[in-house]
Amino acid sequence: MVWSSLFVFLAVVQTAFGQPALDQHAEQLLHDRLFQTNLRGPRWTGNDNQNVLTSVVATSMEIAGLTVETLNYTLFRWDPRWWSLSLKLTNGTTMGLPTTGYWPYSGDTGLKGVTAPVHDAGSYALFPNQTANAGSLDLTGLPEGGSILFFDNPSPTRNYSEPGYGLLGSSVPAQDIPELGNLTNPHWQSAKTLNWTAIKQLGVAGVVASWVNTSDENGALQFLPNDGAPGNGSLYDVPALYVGNSTGETIRKLVKNGEVESATVVLDAPSLWAPSSTVIGHLNGTAETTDSIIVYTHSDGPSIIEENGPILLLAMAEYFAAHPIHLHIDFVITTGHMSGGHLNESSWMGERPEIMQTAKAAIVCEHFGAIEWKDNFSSGEPVFEPTGRYEPMWTMVNSSSASDQLHQLYLDAFEGTPDTLRMAMVSPQVVNGKRSQWYGAGGSSVLGYSNIPTIGIIPQPDYLWAAMVDGGWSRLDVDRAVTQINVILRLIDSLDQKFVAGEL
Ligand SMILES: *[C@@H]1O[C@H](CO)[C@@H](O)[C@H](O)[C@H]1NC(C)=O
Ligand SMILES: *[C@@H]1O[C@H](CO)[C@@H](O)[C@H](O)[C@H]1NC(C)=O
Ligand SMILES: *[C@@H]1O[C@H](CO)[C@@H](O)[C@H](O)[C@H]1NC(C)=O
Ligand SMILES: *[C@@H]1O[C@H](CO)[C@@H](O)[C@H](O)[C@H]1NC(C)=O
Ligand SMILES: *[C@@H]1O[C@H](CO)[C@@H](O)[C@H](O)[C@H]1NC(C)=O
Ligand SMILES: *[C@@H]1O[C@H](CO)[C@@H](O)[C@H](O)[C@H]1NC(C)=O
Ligand SMILES: *[C@@H]1O[C@H](CO)[C@@H](O)[C@H](O)[C@H]1NC(C)=O
Ligand SMILES: *[C@@H]1O[C@H](CO)[C@@H](O)[C@H](O)[C@H]1NC(C)=O
Ligand SMILES: *[C@@H]1O[C@H](CO)[C@@H](O)[C@H](O)[C@H]1NC(C)=O
Ligand SMILES: *[C@@H]1O[C@H](CO)[C@@H](O)[C@H](O)[C@H]1NC(C)=O
Ligand SMILES: *[C@@H]1O[C@H](CO)[C@@H](O)[C@H](O)[C@H]1NC(C)=O
Ligand SMILES: *[C@@H]1O[C@H](CO)[C@@H](O)[C@H](O)[C@H]1NC(C)=O
């Protein structure tokens, strides 16, 4: 009797005082901000929509009582406007073909486009370890006087059950996260860059790459920016488009039958100097200390899933401004993630080294509220559809013993969350002398490989880097994002309790 009353009493106390959570007003604000931001369209690095987002978030953080600083940059922004593909056939017909999008930073043809005979270079194959086999393209016998290079382009997969990743914990039993063993995602294709300089020297005037083993819907408007053209903005000057697998099959067949006279690639994509900012909001703690926590995200991308981080961080900042903790918090919202390397998204670390020096922990938050969609192969052909689940909260962590406590507090913060919120903590391991990649907003891996205990939360839906006509709104579950934010509020609160106890 006594024990059970005590238990009930403790439970009530914990709900009332021990469980930080957004209140109804904050939830409504989160919804409004996500919805209204989405209405404006994608926030490509340096475009007006990104600048509006960073500016309203910065001002709102100031209103909440944070000290806010913006680090301003200019980048040579590549702005794809109109793109299309047509084939002139030997029988005199001109065929218009659907594209799924373009290869970012590849070039600019203007509206007239470039026209040349087509060379089928086969497949840009993968090695068994899922890295690109640059020698696999057949570049022999290219037409004199220029060509349009066609090839199919299989996407790597990632297997987080392999020794390259250590599974350090999960919020539900690991068997409830089967994606661990066969994580597919079109955006990993971005790791397959080409030597564009060499291709240009071979007289290639344009490229058409085709999706492999991916539905046209899943390939649609995927933006694969990992390797931008080198330099301060000069493009590769090999304008490149993507087509869906079915269109690729059509092109391959027509070329093989000698029915194609030439292809015309139109990629009207001028470049212009554009401003873009990283926002740093500092929230003072109540203790006499410089110790702090970094909460980090990026602000650029194609959809209300990919770059919803700034709005998540604002909700967290407002919560802790109203419920002060002892530690300081630095909220860092970086730009440059989608810039193809033209804008270094980790620059702030060099410009504000004290933020790294005072950090006791770093928490990277991206892509909350993501609903899982996958190609379903059960009919033999891939069909892109919702799986009925949420995208797992992949969490990249460092495996140093210094971060054990952070891992445990993070796992504890999932207590009481629904089983449908599936989180897996994986750490990149060194295999054959090579460290597996840490995914997430670029600076996240810099933090992860530093001695700062870091967790980088990066749900990775197939559509992560896709532009969508509804901006991704139909793939976003705001209530789920609230649940995820509350996990982070609890984590930060428990880190603060450890700090107060002298254990951080
Ligand atoms: C950065 O740009 C913003 C927006 O244009 C401006 O308000 C701010 O003063 C600039 N900051 C610095 C340090 O130049
Ligand atoms: C030309 O060839 C294409 C592809 O084989 C075919 O669809 C089209 O009907 C042909 N046009 C004429 C005028 O024969
Ligand atoms: C993957 O395999 C290729 C070919 O065997 C090899 O050259 C490359 O170094 C490997 N890459 C990694 C990261 O293991
Ligand atoms: C992923 O790796 C695990 C462990 O090596 C293996 O059991 C599993 O079959 C792999 N998954 C796929 C799809 O190959
Ligand atoms: C691969 O994914 C499918 C669909 O998500 C799942 O049913 C299957 O169990 C997974 N396979 C492995 C080896 O994890
Ligand atoms: C790319 O090709 C150019 C020209 O053939 C060559 O000079 C350069 O070394 C190559 N770059 C890489 C990274 O292989
Ligand atoms: C196609 O993708 C599915 C799911 O990602 C995978 O199970 C299958 O092995 C792939 N097939 C080929 C030929 O790559
Ligand atoms: C289309 O995808 C299949 C696998 O699903 C692949 O075998 C084929 O090479 C692809 N074709 C093109 C042109 O991309
Ligand atoms: C890039 O830098 C070079 C050399 O510093 C300069 O000549 C050129 O104008 C720059 N290009 C752009 C687009 O600013
Ligand atoms: C934060 O603390 C510093 C150092 O005590 C102080 O100078 C600053 O005014 C405080 N900022 C706010 C917004 O209270
Ligand atoms: C980006 O900036 C960080 C911090 O200054 C620096 O360590 C890193 O080398 C830079 N990366 C590149 C590619 O310049
Ligand atoms: C895949 O499609 C089949 C046939 O429509 C369906 O029965 C199955 O539930 C789907 N699989 C998933 C994981 O949604």
C-alpha cells in the first residue's frame, strides 16, 4: 500500500516536473511555422526562401531572449530554371522525353540547349563494397565533334548491420528496424561523382544518366549535390540530366537500333552571386560556468522534411528560454549543406572556435516527422508508396567512452514514447583501415570525430533530397515531430541534471 502510493506520487511528480515537453501553444506555433515555410517553396542554398527562413528564425530567437549572431556569406548560386530532353530520330520524328531532373552544378546550356549524337556508355557500375567503379563506363568510340553521353547509374545501398557500423543501442528491439540490414536510398548516388574534366576533354557536350532499380516516382527531382564543380563557382560545363529507368530503357533501345540521330539537352541554369547566412543563437545558462551544449542543424534544401531543423531548434530555444537550465546552449543553424561544397557548412567552427571549446555535448537534429516511403518490389516492378511506418531515427554517434553517458541519457529519453518511434544508434567503425562515413549535416561528422560527445540524428527517407510539388508536406507528420522534439528536450534536461550533480 505504502509502496504503491509512493510510486503513484512519484509518477505524478515526474509528469508534472520531470518531463519537459512543448505545450499546446508551442505545438500550434510549430505547425504554423512549418506550414507557412513550406508554402514559400524549397530553400535552395542562397535563395530568397532560405534567407527568409534564417531571418525569421534569427529574429524569433532574439525575441525569445537569445543573443543571436549571423555569419554572412556569398556563394555563386546555380539556379536551374527550365530543363528538357528530346531525341531527333533518323526517320525525321523528334521525340520529347520526360526527365526526372538534373545533375546539380553540371552546367548551363541556356534555353537553346546542346545537340549532339548519343553514345551509350553502359553502366556506371558499383564495386561490391558499394563505391563507384569509375573505370566501368565505356568511353571508346565517342563520336567526333561532340556527343551526348548516356549511361545507367545504379545507386549504392548501405547496410548498417555490417562491421563498418556498430549498433550501440535502439529504442525498440533491433529486429523491429529491418531497414538496418538493407537501407536503400536514392540520394547515396550523389557519392558517385565523375571526373568531369576528363569527360569534357573527350568532347562530351552533355550527359543523360538513368536511374536503375528505382521507380520513376522515387527518382523524380532527386537533387544530388555532394560533389559540386571545383573552384569558386565555375561549372563542370557538361550539362547533365537524369531520366527515369523506363525512359532510360527507351533511349537505350533506340540507340541500339540506330534510330537516333542526335539528342538535345536543355538545362537553362544561370549562376549568380547570392547571400546566405549561418545563424547562431546563444542562450545563457543560470550557472556560473562557460560549459554549454551545441544543438545543430542546417537550413537549406528542397523540402519541409530536409530543412525543417531551424524550426525545430526555434521551438527548443523558446522552450529553454522559458524554462532556463544551468548550462548554456548554442543553437547553430548552418548554411551550405546543399551547395555542392561551394559554401563550407562547417566554416562556423573555424570562425567561432569558442563554441566548440565550451561544448560538453553536441546534438544534431534534422528531418523530424518523416513518414517512410519505399519502392515496393512485390509486383516485380518498383512501386513507390508509403510503408505504413515512420522513417527510423538513424542516430550517428561516436563510440568513445566519453560519450557513453550521452548515449545512455539519449536512450532513456525515449522512455514512454510509442513503439512506432524507432531509433537506432549506429557508430561508424574503422574496417580495413577505412572509417565508414558519418552521415548528417556536414559539421555533424566534424563534431562526431572530435572529442565532444555527439549524437547526430538523421532520419534518411528516400525523398530526403527530392523536390516535391507539395514541398514534402504530405510526408511530414507534425505530431511525430513534436514527439521527437520532446525526446530532445528531455535529453538536454537530463544532461543539465548531470551537470548540476557534477557528473558531466
Ligand atoms: C548579415 O546579414 C543580415 C541580413 O542581411 C544583416 O541583418 C546582418 O546585419 C548581417 N550581419 C553582419 C555581421 O554583417
Ligand atoms: C519514327 O520512329 C519512332 C520510334 O521508333 C516511332 O515511334 C515513330 O512513329 C516513327 N515516325 C514515323 C513518321 O515513322
Ligand atoms: C572498394 O572496392 C574498390 C575495388 O576493390 C577499392 O578500390 C576501394 O578502395 C574500396 N573502397 C573502400 C572504401 O573500401
Ligand atoms: C547486411 O549485413 C548483415 C551482416 O553482415 C547481413 O546479415 C545481411 O544479410 C546484410 N543485408 C543485405 C541486404 O545484404
Ligand atoms: C529488407 O527490407 C524489407 C522491407 O523493408 C524487409 O521486409 C526485410 O526484412 C529486410 N531484409 C533484411 C535482410 O533486413
Ligand atoms: C581528371 O581528369 C583529368 C584530365 O584527364 C586529370 O588531369 C585529373 O588528374 C583527373 N582527376 C582525378 C581526380 O582523377
Ligand atoms: C533492387 O532493389 C531492391 C530493394 O532495394 C533490392 O532488394 C534488390 O536486390 C535490387 N535489385 C537489383 C537488381 O539491384
Ligand atoms: C533499369 O533498371 C533495371 C533494374 O531494375 C536495370 O537492370 C536496367 O539496367 C535499368 N536500365 C536503365 C536504362 O537504367
Ligand atoms: C573565380 O576566381 C578567379 C580567380 O580568383 C576569378 O578570376 C574569377 O572571376 C572568379 N569567378 C567568379 C565567378 O567569381
Ligand atoms: C548572457 O550572459 C553574459 C555574461 O554574463 C551577459 O553579458 C549577457 O548580457 C547575457 N545575455 C543575456 C541575453 O542575458
Ligand atoms: C571547412 O571549415 C572547417 C572549419 O574552419 C575546416 O576545418 C575545414 O577544413 C573546411 N573544409 C573545407 C573543405 O574547406
Ligand atoms: C507491397 O505491395 C504488396 C502488393 O500490393 C502489398 O501486399 C504489400 O503490403 C506491400 N508491402 C509493403 C511493405 O507495403
